[in-house]
Amino acid sequence: MSDVMGRVHSVESMGTVDGPGIRFIVFMQGCLLRCQFCHNPDTWKIGTGTERSAQDVFDEAIKYREFFEASNGGVTVSGGEPLLQIDFLIEFFTLCKKAGIHTTIDSCGGCFTREPEFIEKLDRLMDLNPI
């Protein structure tokens, strides 16, 4: 795997509303939309946030594996709009799948502009598919 970087706004280690069980939530930075009732308008600005590798975020998430396993949880990537950083998502979810961690995203699906094979590859890596 390469060391794909993503712009991360923040993480939450014990999320309980962004998918089943206890979740490690990764909030990506950047969104093209300006939804009126967005829960995270501080994630809109593109080009800001902390640049982190998929491996770095995975290494942080895996520390909570016991909580995932005990609650049928896993990881959720939200935002901002995570599909703007699909290369990061694919690498991060590939690491999660190899470790047997449940994966999903929270996305409107409206900001995706890449070739269809990227979304198909991501789809194969998600256990709960909101798209």
C-alpha cells in the first residue's frame, strides 16, 4: 500500500450514532455543499484540516478494536464529504477490512466526481453501504 494522505478535521473514539455499535468516527475536512441543516459546517472549508495518512488513522482506530467487537461496531468516515477524498477512503478501508473491522461512510453521495470504478472499489470495502 502507498501512504495516501487525507485531510482530517477530527476523530471521535466512542461514537454511538453513526452506525451500529460503538464506532470510531473520522470526520474528513472539506465539502462542496452548504446544506442548511448540516451538523458539521466547520468541516466545509477545503484545503484545511490535519493531513494524516490512512495508516496513521488506522493505527489510532485499531486501539478501540475491543469496543468494536463487544458492540458489533466499527469505523465510520463522515465529514465534510468523505467522497472528496476517495483515495484515502479506499486505503483506510482496505486496512480496516484486512483487520476485520466493520466499515461505512456517512455521505450524501453528491460530491463524487471520479470514474465509476473508484466508487465500485469503495463499495466492495464497505459493510454498510449508504450510497
